[in-house]
Amino acid sequence: RRSSDLGPRRVGKTVMMFHTIDQLIAEKTNPQRIFFVPIDNPIYVHLSLQEILDLCKEALKISNLEDCYIFFDEIQYLKDWERHLKVLVDSYPNTKFIVSGSAAAALKWHSTESGAGRFTDFMLPPLTFQEFIHLKNKNHLLKNGFIEYGEKQLPYCIPHNIDELNKEFLQYLNFGGYPEVVLSEKIQKDMGRYVKNDIVDKVLLRDLPSLYGIKDVQELNRFFTYIAYNTGNEFSYETMSRESGIQKETLKKYLEYLDAAFLIKVLNKVDVNAKRFKRITSFKVYLTNPSLRTALFSPVKETDSEMGNMVETAVLSQWMHRENLDLTYARWKDGRFEGEVDLVLVDDKKFKPVWGVEFKWSNSFFEMPQDLSSLIQFCKSNQLNSALVTTIDKIEAKKVSDLNFTFVPACVYAYNIGENTLRMKSTN
């Protein structure tokens, strides 16, 4: 009866509302019972939601809102919108309310009791690699097949030509994420102007300062640029403060705000036994969309040193379409040996790892799997008999120290995360 569509700028929230309205009209809903209100329009400044609805009723000369569909787009621009919305939801039990807003709005929504249990939330992250391929009509690059994982044969989409798929994956790293960018070569030639001006700057210089009262917007902008350049790296508050020149307490707030605006994702670490650390001293920070880095700096080429971190960022962004996953990374010291596993899913009920993945933009570990000493130690410490390692273009299962390691190209792994997510959500 009430739903909210939340996510970053320019991912298609408004377009989804238009599609929903089209569908309602196709299903013979009376168009005069459907209202679409863009709250970011200056004419609605200083009006409450109730006053806006009164204007709608007056314009259409209707006395009530029974069986109406009310769409409020970009609702975060209305001051105290969560309080206004709660009143409307309680006052009009037979009216359907659909709102869209930034993920920053989601944080505010759930920080109050007003939203709890009242709305069904839908998060709309940037495009997955699977959606990118679909939008470009390149589904023919893959076929249904299987991979060997552990002792099982798992259904998996396999490329006909890995070089062709890698070419598209590089395009995705640089220009994927936003539907408009994918479909426009003109925008791709000037990513800085489109993405930076229309997405990054509006969030950093307008949305977040107005929502959280940030005084030094240039400092926030500088901090985000610093994070974007180092996406996928491990940070500590001390090194981050030293390198950026920003106080630790301010840093913590900025990280929270950027996470709420769906520009970054922070991953906390576990030890070799997948146990959490009592005190958070270090963590990894990723852009939610690798093409944000391209917009701020320049496109990457497959031979660039940044490719490893960009691939890691891209693969992690595929998992953001799954809700309530406890994703972490593992890092530990064992004497002089320092171990790390790039991505670990922890079962939040059993507090044990479900799987581990090692991201590599290289085939060298496929040739020398015994060099994966961190992954081997982590698997043996947690009774995991299998793990996945990404490559550039090699796909095969290998036995290493009595463990089953599945080697899959990073682009294939990224595609299948999106494909499986879509299948799961369609089934649900």
C-alpha cells in the first residue's frame, strides 16, 4: 500500500515511477486518481505535503483521495518530510503513497519511528554488469553452462568469447552504472561534465550540506575525491586524517554521509577465524560505482595499475543489489606473515564464513595456485573446502592443498552475481 524507491542520483528512480504510472493506466486505473509531484520543483518550496494534495484536489475538483495513487518524487527536498508523510499515511488509509528519494533520505527515514513498518522499501543501486550487457543488447556474448565449485556443478553463464566480454567489462568499469551514460557516446566523451556536475557535485555541494548542515562543502568535496582515487584501499582513521588533513571525528561523519548518499560502501574486517575486531581500527572504502572514478579522473585501460582496485570495486558493486548481506574482508597477522582475503560473507546467525573470494586481475595465480597462501590459510582455519578466485580470462577448477579453488574471469563472476540476483528477485 505504501512504498519508497530509494537510491543515488540518476539511476532511474523517476523513470521507474513513470513506468508504474503507465502500467496503472494500462490496467484501466482512472488517470485522474493518479498524482505525480516532483518535490524538487521550486514552486513547492514552503508548502507541506497536505497543502500540495489540497492543490491537486482543487485542480481536479475531487472531494477525497480514496483509491488514489500519490507519487512524491525527490521527497528529501521538503523540510521535515518524514513527519508530513507519517501524517498523510495515517490520515488516508485507502490511498497508496509512493515516494522516491536519495539514500540520504533513507537514513533520515529510518532514523525516525515514522518509517518503521509503514513503507516497503526498494533500493535502486547503479546498473549491474548484467543490466549493462542487457541494455547494450549484448546478451549473445554469453550462454548457459556450468562451473565446478567444490564438489558441485553450478549453473553459470559462460562467455562465447572472453575477449569480447572483457572489452565490454572495461567499458562498464569506465562508463557503466548510469543508464544515460551507457546509451550515450556523447556523455562518455565528457564524463566529467555529466557525472561530476550532475551527480557528484549536486550530492556533495547541495544535497548533503542541506540535509546535514555541513559548513565546509569544499572539504567534503576534497575528501570524496581522495576516497575515489583510492577506491578499494584499506584505511585507518589515523592515516586518513593525516593524508586528508581532516579531523577524525569529522571524517567519521563524512563517511556516514557519503555512505547514506550511496556514493561509497565501507567494509569492516574480520580476522583469520572470521571473528570481528572489538575496536574498528581499519576498514576498506569502495565507490558504489567504478565509473565515478573515471568521471573525476580519467578512463582506465586494462594494463593500468589501477585495474585491480577498479575490478574489486566493480565486483563489490554487484553485491549491493542484495539486501542484508554481511560482507566483510579478512585481514590478520601470524608472526611475520600478513594474510588477507578480499571478500568474505559471514553467516550472521552462526558467525561463521559462508564463502571467501580473492580478486585478481591477473592469470598468475591460476598458473601458480599454491601462491594463494592467505586464501589457503583462511579456508583451512574455517573448514571451508572451496573458494573462488578471479582471473583475467582463465576459467577452471583446481585442487590446491586438498582445497577446491574455482578460477573464473572477473567479468564472468560480476555478470553472474547480477544474473543470480535478478533470478532470485524475480522468483520472490
